[in-house]
Amino acid sequence: MKRPLFLKTVLCVLLFAAMVLADTDKVEHDNGRISIFLQPAISFLSFEEREYFQHAVDTIYREFYSQAITESESLTVAKQDFQKVNFCFPISGGLQFQPFRDNFFSLGLSFIYDHESVVLTDRRNNTHHYEYTIQGMPLFLEYRLAIPKNLMTLTGESLFSVAVRWYWVLPGTEIYSSWGKIDAETPLYGGGFGFSVGYLITSWKGINVFGDIGYSSIPVKSKKSYANIVPDGPTEKAKWNIGGLQMQIRVGFGLWNYPKIDTTATDSSKAPKKIGASKTDKDTKADKPTAKKADSTAAATDTTKTDSAKTTADSAKTAADTTKAMTDSTKAADTTKTAADTVKADTTNKVADSTAAPVDTTAKAAAPAPATADTTTKAAAPAPKNESQSVQKTEQKSEPKKLEEKATETSTTNARP
């Protein structure tokens, strides 16, 4: 029964779309030092010997048709043809080692299985199934080189890669059909090769997904002939190829990883930048405007701080000066008040002395000279300090007695003959 070709075509389209429409924003470098991988693929085998099996089916159909007696029996006879393309889905798995950056060595094992079958109907409407199966167990050693950034400028990482492989055929590589089976020889030196171009589709938490398109040629041979597995087959030793054009997806998981590469590095082939490393001339030039701007900002800040401090100091000085002026004004007011009190006290004392003393008009007329002199002297004298006020008051209190004594002496002198 034929496989649905439409389904296979859809799978190919989906695989190609996944490679083209991958989200490159999440793509990183493959940092896996030791990784395990699983690799499903779509392969078109280079099996040209399918014509032997098709020829056998055509021969059987002709025999069935020749056996038909009536026209209705002839219409009952029918056949299917084998596919002209051997389309299969190999799967591989293995171990990958990255001893140096962007250099990968892999050891893997593949399993290839391609089953083809047809159905024939004879004149009695009986069905007959014929089939053959190609099975392969190739062991391969692969070297993959990630293309560095200085050679590929599409992205900032080593996403593209090229790979070469060498194959050995293990037991289990064979062809068996409805008529028999033949086994492939397993030489120690191998005999197959392959190459492919890959792309790192995505990388996420140690999981790396590569997409590859390539070609492989894995020729094998057997000690038996095709005559053992197909009627009227060639009698010489059988040879066939289990390689071909293929597209594959490799999903790897890093068991031991390198430190993550700094995405700001100028070259992915170089070691990642260390913290505190010196800048390049370009970076220094690019940083000059920023440095100037930072210096201007710092200078403006310092100026503002200085002006603020100066303004504060001036304000404090002004306040101190104001306080001092107020103190001086208060002292002056006190001095004026003291002088006024002194003058008032002198006047009051004089009035009191004039009223209380029994002095006649003549004595009063003669006495003003000393009093006037004293008053003038007191008025001309500077205002006494607070410390000498008590002494002055004492002197002022003794003056009435002196005046009284002088008046008495004058009266006595005038009374004499």
C-alpha cells in the first residue's frame, strides 16, 4: 500500500519553515562542552536498485492478466507500483564534544528504515502482497565547524556551521523482501561519507537546536546477490546505497557547558571581555561626549554647592550684623535715657534745695554763680557710666548742705558792723 505522499511533503515544508522562521532574538552561541543529541531527519535514499523489485511486480501482473479467461476476469486483475523515490525518516543519536570554541566532534549511531509494499489482484479477485525493506545501521564520526562572525556578518553569533562525517556499517544493515534476505558486509575501515550545512535555530537553557541540509553516500555490498531477494534478479554480488539527500534537526542538551559568551564582544571568535578590561580607541572616543557631559554636570553641581554655601554664610553674617546693630541701638538708647535721668534728677534736687533753704533774696542773687558753674560743668561733662552713677548721686546729695553753709556764712558776714 502506498504511503501518503502529501503527508511527507507537509513534513518537509514544516521542517523548512522552522529553519527559516526561527526566532533569532533568542538564539545564542552553542556553549555545550559535552552534549548528548537526538537527530530526526527526512531522507531520500539513493536506492537505484528499486527497479528490480518493480520489474518483478510487473512480471507477476502480466502472469495474472494472461490467466484471465473472460473480459470480466481481465478487468479484475490490478496492480500497484512501488514508489519511484525511497522516502524515509532516519533517526540518530549520540554524544558531542566541543574541545575548542566552535569545533565540535560527534560520535553517533543512525537507524534507517524504508519499507515499500504493493498489492496485486488476480483474476479471481484474490490479493497478493509484495514488499521489500531497506534497513541500515550506520555508525558515524562527525566534525562540525561553527563559522565565526568575521566570516558571516548576518548575525552577531556563530550560528552557521558546516559538518563532515565518516560512516561505518554495523550488523543489521540488510535488505529483506517477500522472496528473501541479504546482509551487508561490515568492513572495519568504513566506506561512507557525508557533509551538511547547518544553522543554530535556537538555544534555550542548555538546549541547542540545529537544522541541517546535506548529502551522504553510504555504499554497502553483500556476499549474496539480488537473485536471493527478487525473482529474475542479477546474480552478481549485491550492492546498494543507504545514503542520500536529507534534512535533519539536531536537538542537543549540554551536560557540561562553557561560560556564556558576552554578546557585547566585538568578535565571537575571541574570548569574552572581562570586567574592568581596557576600552578600545573607538569606545574611548564614543565615551568622550558622555565624559564631558558628566564633567559639566559635576562642575555645575560643585558651583551650585559653593554658591549655596556662600549664600548661607552671607545670610548668617547679615543676621549677625543686624543683631549687632540692634544691640548698639539698645546701648545708645540706654545711654540717652541715663543722661536724661541725670539731668532730671539735678533739676529736681535744685528746686527742692531752693524751696527748703532759708536764704534771703540777696544771698540767692549772690549764690547763682557757683550753682551755674556747677550746672554748666555737669552739663558739659560726659554722661557718667552706670558704675559711677551712685558716686555722682552721693555728691549731688551733699551740695545742698554746702550751699546752706555758704548762705549762713554770707548772712553772718553781712550782719557784722
